[in-house]
Amino acid sequence: MADKRRKERVRRRVRVMYGPEMPSKVGFTSDISESGLCIKTFIVYKPGDILLLEMESPDGDVVRMEGRVHWSRRVPPNMLRKVKHAGMGVKIINFASGRESFLRLCQRAY
């Protein structure tokens, strides 16, 4: 099956806080791109839900963004590392802060 993604994904593990009203849940990215990210977590939301996300880049900048859940797969916490696509795929809608830091993080040579 062909990969339909328009933007190249880069494997990055970065701690990300997320939630519908405030970023209070914790997960880790497994891959990111300029248009979205995959969050490994056992607390997921439904496709279509809008989330607030906050993460810190390796250079210390805080990245705040809003995203829409594109897909989600709930798995038990003990299976999180064993299931390939566990968690959520989130499409970025807009950035509140840290857009440049996030885009640098998406570069392969970072």
C-alpha cells in the first residue's frame, strides 16, 4: 500500500502535553512532520476532536499548537510499546508559539 502522506515524517521522541481544554495529559511523539505528529499514548481522543498541544524543543523553546485528531487507536498501557500505531495521529491546525523551533525539529539533520 502506498504512503499517502504529503510531508516527510521524521522519527523523533519528544514529550508532549495535550488535552481538549488545556494540555494536561502526557505522551511522546514517535514521528513528526511539518503538518502533524503521531503521539504514543494510551489516553486517546476521537477523530475530529480539537486538542491543545505543548512540547519543549531540544533547544529549550516551548512549542504551543492546536491540532485535530486524525486517527486514534486505544491500547492498554502495557501494550503501548508493542503495537506499532498505538495512540493518535494529530494534524496541526495552527501554532500559538514556537513554529520555527518545531519546523527545525522536523528537519532530518537536526
